[in-house]
Amino acid sequence: MLPAALFTPLDLHSAIEAARRTQGAHGVVDLLVSALTDRRVRSDVDIDQHLDTLKAACRATRRWADMIPVLERIAALNPQRRHEVAAEVALVHVQLGQPAKALSLLESALAQQRRLPAWRRSLAFTVVAEIVAQLVHAPVLAQECATLAESTATARPARAHRVATPRRRTGLARPVLVTEAEGAVAGPVRPKSRARLMLLQGSAA
């Protein structure tokens, strides 16, 4: 079991550097999966701050499956992000060579998103979902995700409702396949061409 000092509050930076020095990327994956799925982590935002590091380590080691329990923990802590998480899990299944599983997850999440009012839909979901749809060669589904993204981005609440104070998130709005250079771009950006998709695929090779 990891020491309590790492969780009060969550501070993994020193531990990550130590794991990287002694065990390389595999050690980083082991540490982060263990820590970020620990019941002592109570906030999805706490997980978000380490997701980019975990994604980079999983990409380097090709341990894509280790992403799944961490992503599922985010959805458990914040059910409003379940569709966003489903799209990321689908992308992991693409990397695992399981396109049918990826497509099934994507179609289920997309059907649920369609039933929501536009202002409640997840833009983060549509960003990753469009990438997944193109990677599994489902162009009609990709176009539907793009259309959904446009309506989501321009939607306004139909009635007054409380808006929570924005909290910075560094995690899922940046898809698993995006390289560090692309990740530096502020905010989610939809791929505009097949060439962009090929770049995304190449970054994971």
C-alpha cells in the first residue's frame, strides 16, 4: 500500500521522478495506476493533474490497458464525465487492436449524448469520439460526432442554472494519442483532415 503522506493532499511529483529514475516508464505506470485508483483519491480533478504523465508513460511502454482502470475511476468519481471517459476508453481499445469493442462503446455513449439537451453535452466527448470514429473507419459516425460538437460548442442554457466555479483540468480533453507538441495547444481541437489523423496514429507507434 502506498504511504498516506502521498494523499494528504495528493502529491505524486517526487514519487513520479523517483520511479522514473529507478524503473523508467514502467515504474511510472505502476505508480500512477496504483495511486490514481486508490480509494483515498476522492476527486477526479486530482486524477486529471497526472493524466498526461500517465498517458505518456503508457504510450512509451505500450501498456494501453493500464489506462482503463484510471479512466473508469474518473467516471466513478464524477458520473457527469462518463461519456467523455467512454470515448477515451474506446480510443484505448483501438490501440489494443479491438476496433469492434471501441465502436460499441462509442455508439452507446453517442446515443446517450444525443438524448441530452445541447447545453448539457460534453464537448470533450465529441473531440475524442470523432477521432475514434475515423480510426475505426466509421466516416458517417465521425461526421455525426463533428456535427454534435458544433451544436454543443454553440449551445446556450435554455434556463437559468447554477454554474460551478471553473476548475482547471489537464486530462481527458487531450486525447490519448496526442503528442506533447499538439497537447500544448490551448483547449480541445478537432482534427481537420485525414493528415492530422495520420499524425495522431504515428505518435502512438
